Amino acid sequence: MPASENESVNTDNAPGGDVEGETCCTRLANRISKSKFSRYSRRWNRLCRRKCRAAVKSQVFYWLVIFLVFLNTLTIASEHHQQPQWLTDVQDIANKVLLALFTGEMLLKMYSLGLQAYFVSLFNRFDSFVVCGGILETILVETKVMSPLGISVLRCVRLLRIFKITRYWNSLSNLVASLLNSVRSIASLLLLLFLFIIIFSLLGMQLFGGKFNFDETRRSTFDNFPQSLLTVFQILTGEDWNSVMYDGIMAYGGPSFPGMLVCIYFIILFICGNYILLNVFLAIAVDNLADAESLTSAQKEEEEEKERKKLARLAIPEKRLAEKLPLEEKKKEKKKKKKEIELKSITSDGEANTATKISIGDYCGDESEEKNPYPANDYIGDDEEEEPEMPVGPRPRPLSDVQLKEKAIPMPEARAFFVFGHDNKFRVLCHKIVNHNIFTNLILFFILLSSISLAAEDPVKNDSFRNQILGYADHVFTGLFTIEIILKMTAYGAVLHKGSFCRNYFNILDLVVVSVSLISSGIQSSAINVVKILRVLRVLRPLRAINRAKGLKHVVQCVFVAIRTIGNIVIVTTLLQFMFACIGVQLFKGKFFTCTDSSKQTYAECRGSYIMYKDGDVGKPERALRLWENSDFNFDNVLQGMMALFAVSTFEGWPELLYRAIDSHTEDVGPIYNYRVVISIFFIIYIIIIAFFMMNIFVGFVIVTFQEQGEQEYKNCELDKNQRQCVEYALKARPLRRYIPKNPYQYKVWYVVNSTYFEYLMFTLILLNTICLAMQHHGQTKGFNDAMNILNMLFTGLFTVEMILKLIAFKPRGYFSDPWNVFDFLIVIGSIIDVILSEINPADSSSSSSSSSSPSSSSSSSSSHPPVVRPMVRTDGNLAASLPPPPSLHPSIL
């Protein structure tokens, strides 16, 4: 039904007075809307909103807001302890002015964009929250309802608006966007971490509540729920968690039966929390960085495509101009080309006569190479020795790990030192010498010797005989390295042309190190400070090995790439660190002072001397001066606050700073025990954001960089990573070789040794040997010690029998080809020698029994570990059912 019909029905049923009133109101509204003033006002409003929207979205307005944010940053950063009153007044006025300007910015954006469009952006919501909080704080402070602290901390959070500048920095904006996108994953992880902390805090209260009663006061306790939360969080960070565990053990009577069970709580808490939950932050960081890097690379590819299109567009007019050349010029060009072709044909004919002279030996050599399918060094019988190693698991090694023969770097065509040409015999000889494997290995050996000689110098006695000999050796090494560089410069040239020696950064490093050695050797005056510095720079000589070891060179290149591109993370982390330092200055400036006499609270009272008792003994009184001291890490200004927070992010001694902050009272007043426990939220939030997440971003970035560098060699490959691995595995796969003896008696021994029952038997013996070793303790009786020695000899004899059976079954060549068998052989021989020596010298064994660990126990304990893993591997494919029948049924077995 149409709307007009509804309206007509309603008017018919309504009273007459209401209809007349509504019609009068509508008529008045229609008249006002149709008036000239209303039309002008609507036009003016639309024009103003359009202009305001253009102004808000302009570059000038954007950079003006960024400038105001920087002024706000300087205002907040200038605050410090014991600042003059005029600076405080300037800061208050600046904060009010900046608050008014930011309020005007917020209202202008709301008017130009509309409320709905304004609150779509997260930055705008954040700005409105901070501005409204600042207005509310100003009103409450001016009316003296509250002190100027509370919400004033939000002014420091306004520094996050600096991230708006990332709009013109693609890589940094992608990183910030990926960090913001990971908030949902981090929120889920934080919820799980919070539940985990609560559960273990409640369990810790049930186990240790009120039981940490020692002579010295402990701050890390489980006496109440807030303190239990802090203690569990401290254990998660790994800082001094073992002392808390020892306190828990001592609370239950020490390292005895009931007390040692307590460590299970701390071990589970540390493993599940630190090793599992906190490492999820690293997984999230790696995932986000991979997304950010892929987005950045995609943007770079788009920019390159745009540049290519621009170059193509610029090239099209040039082609058109070339097509519009006059016909006469084209004819002239054709004639010139014909003449050139005729001249080339003449020269080619002339050269053909000389080039047709081919030596018979060369031709025969080529023919022999084509006819002989097996070269001299590639016989079929040698294939087994030259086959590559079989991949251990289903995942093969990457191609970069395979040691392929690298091709020598070709000589540049330009002249070296303007003298040696490309075909110069001396230059060719230098090129061959430099690229020979023997020369490279010799240089690596000399670098190692020079590094050892540098480490062997006596820094105290400079004129010692050892230093004189090492000085002569240093001259020899310097001369050898100088010859190496001269040979390389002769082969590749010095600087000017492409591919020369100094065009490589690693070669420049070599040149700098050798030049430093030459200068320090030429100037013998040790009084000159420059010479001392140059001699100190000789420690860079081991870095020359980077250019020779290809694997190390690859790792160093990846590190350089990571350092070059890690600046974005440094910027984000530094800004967050600065923001938390500003908040810390607002909260803790001048509040970490304390008197050595804990009964005094102010600087005026902390004077004179007092009596202290050494080690808490009342019988040892001592007189000491009262000192008003500040904490080593404090928040009196922004720089000291950043240093203190950096120490917190390393988890080194951060609980001490936490409890200093909890006990802080007011400026220039001593601490009060547990005065502000709520302030610990500041440190918890900082550790979660900076230490748990942002510090893992650095590790994740290095991981992503190494992965990307590893994929650079497959950049133009059409196959993905899994397909390449399948192809590499198929190419490297070889049949599993198994030794089967021909002798029937040897075969029986081999059958027994490879059976599953034999493996289970040895596994049982290993477990029994481990149990016997675990039963030894301090203060054991002589009878118990004798029994342990007898069992040790018994197990040694059984393992010796196992070794002999395997030697018979596999023969020495097959036995020692397995590294595990070599390890077992060494351990068994060591155990036998130990047993013999203990029987020859019973006095030593009896004296060692007092320390509850005989020498033989250590040797057999080490022999029990490797076979624990081996039966699990062997029984997977060497079951008794899969063993072949005896050789009598298989006469074709080799």
C-alpha cells in the first residue's frame, strides 16, 4: 500500500485539532526550507564541508598534524625530575594549547567527514578517545577534583600518531599493518596466557601460601593472589626462577622426599609457559613478517612494471619518428649497408682460407671424445665410490648445501694496471693461480695461523721473546697476503672496470686489513697512537676467511641483508620504547630514592649515622652513615627511563626494578612496602609488547630473511619448493645396500644380531644398566658399592660380547662403517680399560667409592645413551620376518 494512503487513513481517524496543528507545522517548515536564507545556508554548508574535506585530506594539513605531534613529543620528553618551575608552566600551557588544537582537528574532521565516516578509521577513534580523556583530565585538574596524574598518561599514548607518517613509507607501513592485523591472534594468545597464569597462581597459593617463612624477607611469594600472579609471571620470563624453586623446596623441608616433588610444579610451569606458550609469539611474528615482506615485494614488482610501461610508452614515439624518415635517407642507408655487406663478404672469404687449416691432432681428439662413452676417470666400477650420499630422511638437502664444483670468475676484458691485456700470459697465469683450490686452501691455512699468532701475543710484555718471534711471523703473513692481493689485482684489475678487484665488498675488506698490517709493520714507533690503533685493527684479519668459505660468505650476506632491512623494526621498537619511557617518567620520576636507614623517609631526615647489625646478628653492631641514594635504573628523565626499560626487556634483574616501582610513594619520599601493587600492570604490558612480541620480531625477521635468500637461487624456477624437493629426492635416491655374508656360520651370527629379539635384549640391558647407575648415591655402604662394581663388570662384559658378535657378523670393514658402532667400540674399550685399572689399583676404586661415583660408572653411563635410540630405528625396518633365509637357499647372493 502506498505511503500516501497510509497517511490519508491516519488523518481521517485523527482528531481535527491535531491535523490542523500538524499541517501548520509542516507548512511553516516548508516555508522556512523554501526561503532564500535556508537555501543559501544549505549551499554554504555544502560548500564549507567540501572545502573542509579537501583541507583535511590535503598534504599541508597532514604534515601540520604531524608537526603538532612532534611538538607534543618534545613537550612530553622535556619533563624530568627537579625541573624548574618555568619549564613546568611552559609544559602546562603547551599541553593546553596542543589539546585545543587536537580538539579543533577532531571537530573539523567530524564536520567535514561526518560522524559515521569519521569513526570508521581506527586512528580517528584513538584520537577522539585521547582528546576526550585530555579534556576530562583538564577539567578535573582545574576544578581540583583530582591530582594531575591519572589520565595524563594518555598524552604519552598520543605519540602513536607518528605512525601516520608510514603512509609514505611502503615497507614500514606494511610492517605496521601486519602488526595491527596480528592483534587478533595476539589477543587469543594473551587470553590463553592469562588463563595459564591464573591457574598456576591459584595452584601456587594452595601449595606455597604462607610457607615462605625464612630469616630474610622474600618478595617472590605466593601469599596472596596479586603477589602470586607476579611470581608466576617472573618465572615465565625466566629471571631468577630457580631461586623461587629452591625456596619452594626448602619450604617443604629441603632436598628430601617431599621437598623434591615440589620442583615438578616449577618445571611444568617453566616448560609449558616459557618454551611453548611464549614461543607462539615467535610463530606469529614470523607469519606476520612473511606477509609484510610478500606485500612489499609485490609492491616493488608493481612499481617495476609501471616503470617498464613508462619506458615502453617513451620508446613508441621514437619508433614512429624512425618510421617517418624520408625515403631518400632510407635508400642511402640501404646502399651503405650493401657496401658493408660486400666488404664483409670479401673479408670473410679472405679469412676462410686461413681458417680452414685444422690440425689433425685436434680433430682426432674431438672424435675420440665423441666415440668414447666412458672417459678415463669414469669407469663403471668406480660409480659406487663417486655416488653422492643418500639423504638421511625424506627431506633432501637444498641445492645450496650440495658442494658443487664452482666455476672460476672470468677475467675482465679490460687491461689490468693499463699494462696486462686479456691474453697476456702472466695475467692468465695469475688467474689460474688465484682460482686454484690449493692456493685458496693455503690462504685459509695462513689466515688461521695468523689468527693464532695474534691470539698468542703477550699484551703485558711487549718486548718479550715470544712477541719478537710472533712479530717476524706477522711480517711473513703480511707479505703473503700482500702477494695474494697483487696476484688478484693483476688477474682482475684494480678499480676502474667492471669485475675488478675493488668492486667486491669482501675484497675491499681484505685490502683494508692487509693495508693496516702493512702500515703498522712499516711504522715501528709504538708511541704514536695511530699506530696502536692500526695494530689493534689487525684483529679483523680472521674476517678475511669469509671471502674464502662460501657457506660462511652466504651466511654473512644474509646477515647484511637482514641488518639493512631491519631498520623498520628498529624504528617501531624505538618509538614504543620512547612512549613507555614517557609514561614511566609520568609515573615514577623522583620516586626511586631511598635512605640506607629504612626508618627515614625523606632527604632531610636521612642525615647523620645509625646502628646496623652485620649479617642480622644482634651481637655485631656497626655504625654506618645515612645516605640518600637513587636506584641505578630510574625514570627521572626520558633517556634514563629508556635505559631502565631496555634492562627490563632483557629480563636481567627486572623484578628488583618492579618492586622498587611497587614500593614508590611520591617524589623525594622513601618507599613504602607494597604501596602500589597495581602499578605492576605497566611492567607486565611493557614486557608483553616489547619483550615477548617485538623482540621476537627481530628473530622472526632474520628467519624470514634467510628463507628468502635461500629461495633467491630458485627465483626463475617454475617449480615450487615442494616440487623441487621431490625432484631432488628422486635424483639423489639410491637403493638401500645391505650386507649379507656368504659363510653359513657367519650368517647365523648376522641373523641373530639383526633380529628384533636381540635388539630388545640389548635395550633391556641398557635400561637395567641405567637403573643401576641411578641407584648410586652419596654415603653408600661398602656392600652396596661392591654390588655396583660387580654389576658394572657384568654389563661391561655383556656389551663386549655384543661388540664381538657384531664384529663377526659384519666384519671389521662393515662394522666400523657405522658411526654408532665406532662410538660403541670406543665406549666398550674405555670401560674395559677402566675395569682393569680399578682391579689393578683397588685403593683408587675404594677411595672413589666414598664420592659415590666410580670411574667405571661414568664410562658405562655414557655407553648406555646411544643404543637407546638405535633399537627404535633398527626395528622399524629390520624385523625378523623380513630377514632373508640362509645362504644355502640363495646361491646367487654375492
